[in-house]
Amino acid sequence: MIVLLERLCLALRRVVSGVVILLFSVMMTAVLVQVAGRYVFNYSIAQAAEIATFSQIWLVLLGAGVAVARGQHVAIDMLPARLPLPMARVALVAIALVTVTFLAVLAWGSQPLLRMGEFQTSPALRIPMKWIYLCLPMGAAYMALELLLSVLQRWDDPFPPPQVDDAEEAV
């Protein structure tokens, strides 16, 4: 079971990481085009602003899943790290349950937006807003999947001490 979940997450990580890199590149290009349009040509390009905004929205929600996969999300684990193993496991599961509950509320709460987005279009690009709103349930589902794998992988050592990468040591 865990091996299958690890393989699924590994494949998803590759795809999502590639999409995040692409979204960041698109966002930066759109911002540069917008800045050039405003300051060089004295003309605001609305499409570039929308592309940058929509790319950033998708980037944040997919990037949060990547952060969960890498253990780089914000966490305050001083107290749980000092607990004995059985209590640390309880804390790990409790934290995961609270997080999954939040993600479920996010995904469920996005459903009215998705229904409304079928009839809305963006002002400048004229694309259906459902494609923009779709990042909410997709990002929540990806984060929940990575969180589940994280709990399974960290079961024997729920709150390990932080590891320093070689790149961070050089700094």
C-alpha cells in the first residue's frame, strides 16, 4: 500500500514540479511584459496582468503541495518533538487530521465557485473562470495526498530534527 502511494506521489511530484516551474516562468514573463508595457510604451496590458495573477494563484496552491512533499511547509514542532513516541504519533495524526479537515473544507467550499465559474469569464482573457477556480480542489487534493504519505513515512520518527542541505551549509 505505502509503496503504491509512494510511486503515485513520485509521479505526481514530477508532473506538479514541472507545472510549478512552468507557471513561475509564465508569471515572470507576464509581469515583465506588463512592466515593459507600462513604463516603456505607456500602455497597460490587461491580459498580461491576468495571466500573472492566474499563474500565481495556481502556483501557490500547487506549490503548497510541493512544500508538503519536501517537508518545507511552515511548522512549529518544538513541543511534539519532545514527546515520547506514542504521544508524538498521536500529535502527528492530530495535526494531519486538522490539516486534512481544512483541506476538505477548502475543496468543498470551492464547489459553488466552480459552478459559478462555468458561467463567468475573465475580463481580459475571456476564459471560463472554472479553470481558474479548479486550482482550489486540485491543490487541496494534492496536499492531502502528500500529507497522507508524509504521515505514513514519518510514523517511526514523527518529528525528526531538521536536516541541513549541503547548499545551506555553504552559505
